[in-house]
Amino acid sequence: MADDAVMEINETDTDAAVLRIYEVGYHITPSAKEEDLEKIVASIRSVIESAGGGPSSGGKASFIAEGAPSLTKLAYPIMVRVGDKSIEYDRGYFGWIKFESAIAVARSLEASLKQNQNIFRSIVFRTVREDTRAKMKAPQLREVKRTDTIHKAPRRVEESSAPISEEQLEKAIQDITAE
């Protein structure tokens, strides 16, 4: 695939020991039970830990941040081929994990996610350590100085009307429609 080619171009023998920041995003099938979600996420974490723990991988992987999976509606339905039939998903449990590890860990994680039957879509990419999520800003209020005068809106004078008879109403309608 093109993704594999891009990773191979950027890697050399000396890069195997270099730790990099990665993030994995995944969609778990909506048919998975909520009590099984933690087991599925634990299996993803264990792949990162086990692949990052060996001496050939260049060191131990460390977790930076994580977003617990929550059921979300997808922007468009996704067709997934399972055996001889296709399943269409319009929602899924989305979660993510940010971690620091060697390149080999990211590769083994990507392969593991493709083999996991509970995950129908995933992505592993290189990122930065800093939190890059958009922050919500509170609306700013305008300050009023004590020397400023606050102008009151002019009071509306409500017209009081006397009850109108049917004859007056008919005459007003005729005058309007005659023009």
C-alpha cells in the first residue's frame, strides 16, 4: 500500500532506536457490548506495550494521552467485508491513544488493528506531543466603565383599544380592500 511505502522511505537503520510520537484512532463495531469495550482497548494498549518493550524495538513505549471510546454517528456509512458478506456501519465507538515509541511499534500496531475483528476502521500516524485539540473560548463580555452612561431604550407606549364592533371591522376591511 501507499502508506507502507511512505513509512519505508522515511526509515533507516539508525531510526529503529529513535522514539517518536504516534496517535492511533479507531472505530469499534457498534455490535460490541459496552462491557467489552475496555477489553478491546486493553488489547490495543497491550500491542503497544509488548512491541515497545523488547530490546530490538529501541525502548519501551509510553502513553501520553487517551480518549475513551464513545458511540458516535459516522458522517457517511462504511461498508466492511466480513467473510462472504458485507456489513454497513453508520455508527461506531470512536477512541484514540497518543503514545511515544519506536517505528516498529507503529507498524506492528497497524498490522494488529487490521487483524482485529472488532475494529472496522483505524489509522496510525505520527504527530506532536503537544495537545493540538481546539479549545473552546468563553464569550467575552464588554466592560462598562463607571464613567460611561447607559442609555435606556425609549419606552414603547402601548395603544389601548376599545372593543370593535363587527360593523366597524367589516367597514375597515372594505376600505383596505377597495384601495
